[in-house]
Amino acid sequence: MNTSQHVIQFAPEKIQALHRLSKIKRGEAGIHADIENFLASIDWCTRSGELAMQLEFTQALLPYLHQRGYWVETIRQLDKLIKSYTEKKMLLSQKDQGELAYWQGLIYHEQGSLEEAQAYYQHSLDISKDVDYLNLQAKVLHRQGWLEHQKRNYEKAQQLYNQAWDVWEREENQLEISRSLHQLGILAFDRKQFQTAKLLWQHSRAIRETLGDHWLLSASLHQLGILAETEEQWEVAKKYHQDSYDLRVEILDRPGQASSLHHLAYAYQRVGQLADARRYYENSLALREEISDRAGQASAELQLGIISLQEQNFQEAETHLEVARRWAEETDSYDIEAKAIYQSGLIAHHQNQYDLARQKYNNSKDIFKQISDNDSYSDVVYQLGWLCKDHEEYGTAKQYLEESLVIRENAGRLREIANCYLRLGIVTLLLGTYHSALAHLLKSKRLFTIANHPDGYNQASDWAEKTKSLLTSLSAEKL
């Protein structure tokens, strides 16, 4: 069959596939069939030397491969295209070079190779400026913003996000404007500006609902679910994450499905429904194994380890935590690595292995300090204080608890602040400073009342009554 016959055969198939892929509500078999059509077409183009068609097919296919987490196939198609042009000694247009550089940067970015990603992004940005390709310029600025965001360079990230937003405003591209709003919401969330984050996400969600883009809408619902988690509105969080998951199943967003399952599991875990939580974490882990998301696997293994620890199954917990630590170390996921070490320290503490627990707490504390994770740092310092109390080092325990309290008060973590005052009350009581102890315990009671935490309130009440009894006895003895 000659070339023209092949073009006639494949071109309608491509048009049909593009039309179907542009629709949101698709069955899994249909989506995979369309991707297979693209791949078959690209293979034919490669064999027959139809480079222009190969380029067009590849550029149309890459977003769908990327969105579904097919990293290996995405890289293979890019390499195949570049090889075809190299062998034919043909040059891509500047626009196409810029697009491919963007995709190469994005792949490195998703795999955690940030320096390589930045190099490709910058190359793509330079080309986009040279040829006045505004859409590509905005896409690159947006991804560079995300890269700086991951590095916690928040001011630079905000500047880049806003630059991308400005371009899309000029282009009147509502869909991409919603991306800027969404990402700026994540940035505000990471800076603890929760009300700003909620407003940005709600605005982004409204645009996406109007446009009927279920892919991006699922991301808005996901972030609103995470915000509900910070507000400890667990039923609201479950609803958002379930709705997000349902959309992601429809659109075959496998990385998104894994993330939604993970957060659903977390919501169930926080209300004590550990069997459901374990099931969702295991389902998330299975998906992440399929798409080779090592950092995601580390996160799931960490949470499974925490559940096992909650169930007092220490051996199983250690197994999960060691796997989490290993995957985290391999993917430079320092926060997960530190959390796995910290949880392992809790196990040692439970088993009265004080020296081992102290070592693990200090190791995790150092990592949290390096990555500026103040909340986790304060949690470790809090546990070091309680470890010192168990080891009868009351003065050191008091110092650690006071350090943790300062961080928690600055962050406004009400329940954790109440816990700090409770344990400070107990430690100062053991130090024999009864009036200070009572003041701490009464403040803990008030904070637990505001935080609507009856268990904490009851503990603080019991210790306050014991302290009052001691003070009464001491007063009687003096009389």
C-alpha cells in the first residue's frame, strides 16, 4: 500500500480519536483504544518517514500519556520523534523545538530531576520569546513557578505564576486562568493563608464547572478536600475526595485516582475507621506501583506503617516504615523520610528503648529543620520532651515542651497547643512547681474546650484536680 493510501487510512482515525479524547465522560476501554490508535499511527509514520504526521500525532498524544502517568511511554515517544528527525537530518521548527523542550522538562520535573527540568524549561522559554509563542511562554512560566514552589522559593513562585496568569489574561484563556488561580491557591495554602486559598480554589472551581472540564474540576475538588482536612471537617473532606475520585475514574487519571484514594484513606484514618483507611491506602499503593510513582509509594507505605502502629502491630509497622524510608531516600522525598524515621522512633519509645528512640527523634528533627517543616519539627520536639519525662529528665523535658509550644502557638495549632500545656503541666508538677503546673493544666482545659476535644479536656481536668488536691494537702500541712 502506498503512502497516500496510508494517510487516508490513518487520518480519519486520528480525527475520530482526537474528537473522542476531547470528551470528558469516556469509558476506560474507549480511552485505551484511542491511545492505541495514536501509537499505531505513530509507528506507521516512523516506518514510512512521514515526519510531519509523526510530529502532529506525538504532540496530540503526549498530554494524554502524561495525564495518565504513562511516563515510560511518554519518554519513548519523545525519543522516537527526536531520533526520526536526527536520522533524516531534518530540523524541527522553532515552535516545535520549544514544545518538545517543554515536554522534556515536564518529564524530568515529574521524575524529581529539578535541575534538568529547569534547563529544558529555560530553553523552551527562550524559544517561545524568540518566536513570540505566548501560549508556550505561559505554560513554561507556570511550570517554572511550580518548580520554585517545590523548592519553597515562595516569592519567586508567586511571581512566575502571576506572569503566566498575565499572559493568559491577554489571551482570554479562561481554562488556563483557572490553572493559575488553582496553583496560587496551593501556594497560599502552603503559606498557611487558608482563607485566601479557599477563595482562589472556589473561583477556579467555578470557571472549570462553567467550562465543563472534569479533569481540572477534579483537581479543584481535591484541593478543597485537603483544605477541609486542615479544618478537621472530615465528612466534608470525604465528600470532596470521593467526588474527585469519581471524576478521575471517568477521565482515567490514574495518578489522580491514587492521590484521591490516599486522602480518602487519611480522612477515614483520622476518625478512627482504620480498616477502611487501610483498604484505601492499599488501593492507592497498588495504583502507584502500576505507574512507578516511587514517592507516592513511600507516602502510602508511611501511612500503612502509622496505621499498624495505631493497632500496636509494631513489627508490621516497622516493615512498612522501612520501605517508606527507602523509597523516600531514593526519590529525595525528605519529608517522608523524616516522618518514617520519626514514626520508627515512636515505636522504640513505646517499647521503652529510650536511647534508640532519642536517636531516631533527633535524626528526624535534623531533617525537618533542614527542610523548614516547622509543624513536624515541633511534633518531634514535643515527643523528645515526653521521652525525657519518661527518663525522669524533667528539666530537659520542660525545655523541649516549651520550645514546641512556641512553634505551635505561632502556627495557631489549637489542639496541639492544648496538648503542650497539658504535658507542661504534668512535667512542672513532677518538678514540684505546683502553682505553675495548675496554671498550665487549667489553660489546657480551656483550650481543649475551644477545640472541642472531650478526651483532652477530661485528661486536663483529672490532672488539674490532682494538682489542686496536692496544693490543698500542702496548705493543710503548713497550717
